[in-house]
Amino acid sequence: MNFKKYLENNKNIIDKSLDEYLPPEENPPSIIHKAMRYSVFGGGKRIRPILTLATAELFGKDTKSVIKTACGIELIHTFSLIHDDLPSIDNDDFRRGKPSSHKVFGEAIAILAGDALLVSGFDLIIKNSEVKETKKQSILKVIKETSFYIGTENMLGGQVDDIGLKNEDITKADLNNLYMKKTAALICLSIRAGAILSGANQRQLRALTKYGENIGLAFQIIDDMLDIMQDQRDTGKPNYANIFGMKESKSESEKLIEEAKDSLKIFNQKAKTLRNIADYLLTRKK
Ligand code: GRG
């Protein structure tokens, strides 16, 4: 199967599973389920759950063994986007070219839809224990890792730094640290969760974490370049391409992608899909 088809197939599997796992819109209170579904089915690329599936595959495991966790992480990602767009945070009226959650449902419901997706994300991760061959110990480890990677030392903390840092006095080290927390952390979690549920050893986990950190950093730098190329509204938040220029951003993201692929050496040809995903990030247009 070619790689484009691979991405498409997995995206379809994830979309179908999310539809199955989320409460129907008509379930009361209907408005919250509508709002959850509006953002979950708002046109996301599903990169994080695809990474979880691809990591399980590296260990010879099938989709079924990690799909609930993969979808749980996508729900948590969607929560972070809804809250990121709120008037009190980024104040963004649009997400993926469509009105953001608070513009459609009002601020109160948008906040609650984000909260509900965070809770549902954890619920799905726990429900991965319904897969017969999953060890309960590995589910507990993934729950602990999820709290760590989205908590104040990582994603949430990164968002706090994002609000506080001013472009004028930011160094490259500050920005790398911020992006590691704000963006790379959830990407690392997606990969580590797939690996933990598939029985990876410490050496394999270290190699995959390095891969996740490097593609995660590259992902945010590429996002910054796309924002500039697509003339997005300036949110006043730090942007790598704004501060260090497009040329430097391009070469830095290419270097990070090469380093990411290098860290997969121990897996030989088995990591072909993860290498393809890393390359795809450099060419994505949205
Ligand atoms: C509890 C207030 C509160 C917030 C949670 C808001 C937040 C913490 C974190 C936000 C972190 C954030 C939005 C990081 C940006 C990461 C990023 C580049 C998101 C876009 O990812 P894509 O391109 O999105 O994968 P799609 O649209 O494909 O789903």
C-alpha cells in the first residue's frame, strides 16, 4: 500500500471509531454532545492517533489493540484546540477554516465541551483494558503518562508559557523548551502510549521518545511557517518563523526530521511507516 493510501485508510478507521465512541448528538444534554462532535469532526488530520497505530504496528500489533487509546488522545488534542481558541486565550474566531467552538455554541458550552472531551479521552484510554491481551499494568502506565504529558510540566505548562513570553526577549532555547511542552509532549505521548501497550522495552521506548520529541518540535516549527505562508492572523504569540526567519525554520525542521529518523535505527526496516510519517510532516500543507 502506498503511504498516501495508508494515511487515508487509518484516518477513516479513526473517524469511524470516534463516531462509535462519542455519545450521539441527541443524547441529553444534546448541546454538549453536538459541541463535542462539531470539533472532533471539524477536519483534523488525525496525526496523533495515526502515530499510535503506526507504533503498535512496529511491534506487530493490530489496530484493535490500541484504537481506543489512539482515539482518547485525539479527544484530548481536540479539547486543547477548543480551549486554545477561547477569547481569554488566543481569541481565535476560526479553526480549520470554520467558526471556532465558542463562536458557534457560546463560550460556556465551548469550555464545557473541552472539559467533556478531556474526561472522555481518559475514559477511552481506560477502556483499552477491554482488549483481552492488554496488560492492566500497561494501561495504568499510559494513564500516568497521559497526566504527565498534558499536565503543567508539559502541554498545559507550555500553554501558560505561550501566554507569558514576549517575542522581543525570546531565545532559541526558550522557544525550543516552549514547543517541546506545548506541542511535542502530546505527540510523544501518542507514540509512547502505542509502544507501552505493545510491550516495548526501555531501549525501544527511549528511541521512540527521541523520535517523538524531534518530530514534535519540527511539527510546531512547520506550523509556524504555514501560519505565515497562509497569512494567518498574528496572535502575538511566539512564532519561530517570525523570530528566526523562514530559511532558518526550514533548515531547522529538516534537521529535526533527519534526527528523528536516525533515532529509529534500532528498528531497521520495521520503522518504515514512522520514517514516512516524519517525511510527510515536511511536505504537509495544512
Ligand atoms: C486547560 C486552558 C487549557 C488549555 C489546555 C490550550 C492548551 C492547554 C494547550 C494548547 C496547545 C496547543 C493548541 C498547541 C498547538 C499544537 C498544534 C500545532 C495544534 C494543531 O495540530 P494539528 O495541525 O491539528 O495536528 P488538526 O487540525 O490536524 O487536528
